Amino acid sequence: MDILIYIIVAILLLYVFFMILPIVLPIILFIVLALFFYILYMKHKIQKNMEKFEDDMDSYDQEDFQDYRRYDNQRRTSDTDDIIDVEYTETEEKDDNGAW
């Protein structure tokens, strides 16, 4: 008798599942397609932002390189005579007791 009840319950569950499936399946498919297109959109948007960021970084790198070249040229052309050697300009003074 128990086996007959289990078989009837299994058949009823399968019947309910197959009756609900035409209603639930399109909803599940719609959700999956919406997520798929949202992921594609976000991938495209992130890729576009990354390309813009790389272009900005390339332009900044070029500006930094030009600034460095300008600084390097100024450094090479400047006189090196204006460098002050600190060791030779310091003087030792005696304190009141005559100690150095």
C-alpha cells in the first residue's frame, strides 16, 4: 500500500511539474536572456572605458617624456659652477670655553 501511495505522489508531482513548465520556462528564458545581454553591454562598456583610459595614459606618458627631455636639456646646458660644496663652506667656531 505504501508503494502505491509513493507512485501516486510521484505521478502527481510530475503532472504538476509538466503543467507549470509552459508557464515557468518562458519566464526563466527571459531572465537568462536579459542577464546575457546585460553582461554583453557591461563588457562593451568596460572595454570602451579601458580603451579611453589607455589613450589618456599614452598621452600622459608622452607629455611626461617631453617634460623629462626638456628638464634634461636644461640640466645639460646649465653651468655647473654654481654648485656649492657644503664641506668647504662650513666653519668651525669655538664656544666660550675655547672648545671646538
